[in-house]
Amino acid sequence: MKNPPSLAKSDPSAGFTLFEVIMALMILGLLSGAVYSISLAALETSKSVISEQSSARRLEAFLRITREAFLNLPADANLSLRISKSSAGAPVPELIFAETSGTFGVPSLGGGSLILAARPRADGSRAFSILRVQAGLGTDEMERLNTKGDWISLLPEVTRVTWFFFNGNEWVEEWPEGAGRPQLVRLQFTYNPMAASLIDVQFWIPPLAPPQPMPTPTSGANNAPKLP
């Protein structure tokens, strides 16, 4: 009976061949590239979601404080729309709140006014911004404030801004000073961060309650029994 052939023993001094080393490095490089691509895609997606959420919250905050400004409009407030010109000659719609308090977080205007304007930006878009204006300013001072005033940006990256006012029968695009108190105000604009979505909102202005007449004394009040 023949003995089975003995298994060949590996040489402990033998190592990997050059081909095996190159293949291992190639596989490692492919795996590293795949992991990097997946991580980069996840990071970009996360940044995009965070940016969209931030833009949506900023839009919501702007609409909320604008709605509160109209809801809390005092009885003696004056609301008007004015079209001014930017330094480049572009038309700038300016909604003017006069004789108000607490509008857009400003406690008091001290007899002045507050301007909500869609101001042009360098990238071609506009930004809703507010500016507090003191009472009694001249034309030159107003022009200086329009260009170098402390404008506070509320909502950037908007385009195609249009205001409408409901006068009881129809929507109009003009509301000059002294026109009274509109029933509704409508705002349309395109918001670039949200895929250039068209935003169309309406703001309700509470009507002024008529003064209540003083109650007249009844005849029974004059015939009340007298105390001894």
C-alpha cells in the first residue's frame, strides 16, 4: 500500500508578488474613491436641505411680520405706495407706513415713517428691506437715505415684486398718500431660493369700528325713588 503524497509545505520566506500588491492597491483605491463619493454626495445633499430649510424659515418669518404689521395698523396710520428710482435708474416700489408703532419690530417712529422697499442687488435680484425715516426731512436728505441709509434686509433674492390694493370693487396697483385705508393688500414676488417659486399672499387690514353712541337715559331713571 502506497502512502498518500504529502502536501507541499509553503515556504515561510515567500511574500506577495508585485502583481498581487498592485491589485490590492487598486482595489483599495476604488473602495476609497467610492466611500469619498458617497460621503461627498451625502454632504452636498445635507447642505442643500439645510439651505432650503433656512430659506423657507426666512420667507415664513418675513410673511409673518408683514402680516402682523397690517393687522396691527393703528386707526390714524397712513399707508401709501411710492415708486422711487435706484442709483441705476431701476424703479423701486416703496410701501410707506406713517404714524404707526410696533411695525416690523420698531417700537415707535416718533412721528416719522417706515419704508418697506424691494431694493435692487448687485446680482440682479432684489431684497425686501426696511428703513426708519425721521419726520420733516427734505428731498436731498431723503435721497441720501435711500442710497446710504441704514437699510435692514429682511428677505433677499426676490424678483418681480408687485403690490396690489383692494379698494372695495377691484384690485389696483396704485395707492397714493391720502387714499385711505385699503381692505386688503396683496403681494406677488418670485423667490429665487425656492426654485423661483411665485409667492402670492394677501394681507387683511381690520376695518375701523364706528364710534358707539352714548346711551341716552331712560325715563325710568328720572322716576327713581329718592332716598329719605
